[in-house]
Amino acid sequence: MELLDTDANIRSMGVVQAPHIPYARIEAALRAGHLAFLLAHVDSLSLGSEAEMCRLIAEQRPGKLEQASLRWIRRFANEAHGQRCGDYRLILQAFDQFPLAPERSASQLVSLCAARGVDP
């Protein structure tokens, strides 16, 4: 499956529900840097966890970061509450900085998720 290929997750009857993956397994994969596991379960990730996955993409597969950033931005647009134009400036700055400061960039996105009521 191509990295973040959304068409692979759609069937003629609608969007396929992702199987539940325990949060502890996702957290362990993020800590260990297991990008392949996270990509295989990307539809089960919270938006904050997906921001952390983008950090791993920046470190391990930088050529795929733009595609991952676009997916993340679409999700933020659909899931965040009380969005402001400044949010998108911050998001674009964070993604621009991922190659230089991946941990800080991911942290900024996770904080933005919390500020906009995304992810418990």
C-alpha cells in the first residue's frame, strides 16, 4: 500500500472502519520509531498521534512529508473546533520546520490539537 493512500481504504459501500488498535501499542510504536506499523494503522491514529507520526516521516522518509502534511491538514480542518486563520499559519510553519526541528514541530501540532478540542 502506498504511503497514506486514501483510495486503498475506500470500498464501493463506503469508508472501511479501521480496526481498533490499543493506544498503548500506538504509543509504543511512536516511541520506538516503528513507522511501518503506524502507516499500516494510520486510520486508527488520533490527530495528535498522526502529528507524531509526521515527525517520524520527516526523520525516516522525508520525501513523503508533504503528502503526510496534506492529510494532517485535511483532518485538522474536519476535526478541530473554533479554528482560526492563525492556526493554519502555525500549521504551515510547523510543517516547514519539520526537517530542521521535527520534535518541536510535532509538539506544536499536538498543542494546537489540544487547544482546538481535538484528541482527549
